[in-house]
Amino acid sequence: MGFRTRKRASALLLPAVALAFGACDDDPVAQDGDDIVDVAAGTAALSTLVTALQTAELDATLAGPGPFTVFAPTNAAFGTLGAGSLDLLLAADNRAILIDLLGYHVVAGEIEAADLSDGQTLTTVEGGTLEVSVSGGEVRVDGVLVSTADVQASNGVVHLIDGVLTQTLDIVQRASIEPALSTLVTAVVAADLAGTLSGAGPFTVFAPTDDAFAALPAGTLDGLLDDQAALTDVLTYHVVGAEVFAADLVDDASVGTLQGSDVTIDLTGGAFVNGATIIATDIVVSNGVVHLIDEVLLPPSP
């Protein structure tokens, strides 16, 4: 199966600079004739990537003629997604998400380290745009470090990276691979808001965790799941129709939500929205940003 593509900005061709990369204890060594999948399979640090490619049935694509450039997350990189996220990503129900995610790590053509330059953008086969930065001999794509560069394959080149590039996922997709947000995903689907929150946005979502939903009074969650109008009211009270990062939050500011009522920001001794603690910030997605909170926000009564 091929990669799904979306139309986005084209790559910019900028002058190249000389780059330096640190050595890695398990630097891969490609044998003559090895394609990209062979290289990954022969590299202990890329075993999770191989499993992901096989699960998405994309291994045959990356063994094809290409050429391709692959920014390959290491096993440690997949580990940074958090406990349980990898299992969700590899689940059958999330195969479309996995295909999108993997496609965001692949660029058509063979792009070696010497071809990369600061400020360059690369269009991925998934249709997204990777931003390249070069500083002090280090290269990053979308802020993630390239730890080992220029592993040659018969059908392209592999660069190992120390993070997974999740920015291509939309709000619903990103929440679907976050174990702490399973109740929120269930609620979004029940309220028929998945299409909205997968849309262009941008949106900021103050996302209640599973523990936040569990802390509601007995019967409240079940009641909401049985009342689509009330559930929609509650969920849209957590969504701002703009991109608001942690650095943009202003103490005592009132912020309008899609529900129509405002939420209040409090930065005294921490970061709070309507009294709920913001426990994780700036999860960047393709259509906005997500902040995790430890309570469910209930809109004011009419």
C-alpha cells in the first residue's frame, strides 16, 4: 500500500552547508544492495520502526525503487511517546494514523546531509512539510535531532533521529494514541465532534485526562454520553478557536471558547484554567495545540 498524500507547501531548495554529526554506538552499516528496509532490519536501534512499517504494510513500499529519504526514529525515540502510546499506535484500529505518521518521516528523492540547510523545508510523501534547522553542527527536523546521518541504501538514504515526528497528526488522531485521553476520544466521537476537531482549525484544546473524567460525580459522565447536546456543550467549552501556546497565556485573561462562554487563565503559582491545573502543555498537532488538564470544565448554566 502507498502513502496517503495531501497537498501542502512545496520544498524549498536552499544552499547546503557542511554538517557534523556525533557517532553512535550502534551506527548502522549497510551492505551492498541493501534497501531501506534491509538497513532498518539490520540495525538494532530501528527494530520498532521495522515493526511499525510491517504493521502499516509499508515495508514493501520502502523496499521499492524510490529513491527515498527516511528520517528514522530510533527505539528510544518511540519510547518518548510515553507508556502505552506505542501499543495504541500499532493497534489495528489506528492503522490509518500509523500510515500518516510514518509517511511524515519520508521524503521523495535522495537527500544527504550536505543537501540540508538552515531554514530549508522538505515536503513529505504524506503531504506535510518538515522544517530543517542547522546550528552548531547539529541538524534538526521539526526540532528533532538527527543523531546519525547518511546511511546509504540501494534505494535512498536513512538519517536516524531521536524523536517521533507527531506534528502531522490532527487533534483527534493525536488524542487517539495518548492513553490518558481515551475517555475524551470516546466523548468526542459520541458528540459527533471528531470531524470538527480534525478540521483545519486552528484550535487549542484543554484536554481533560481519563482521571479528570473519572473524578466527576457518579453518573455525570454516563449522563453526558447519553445527552449529545449537553456533551457537545461541555466539550466545546474546552476548545478555543485559535492557537494558544503556553507562552501565550496571560494571567487573569478571559478566553472565548467554541461553546460561547469564556474560560479564565490563572498563572499564580502554576498554570490553571477555571481552576483546573494544566499538567502538560504545547502538544503540537497539525491543526493546533493541546494542553492536558486535570479536571473537566463545566460551562456556566444558561
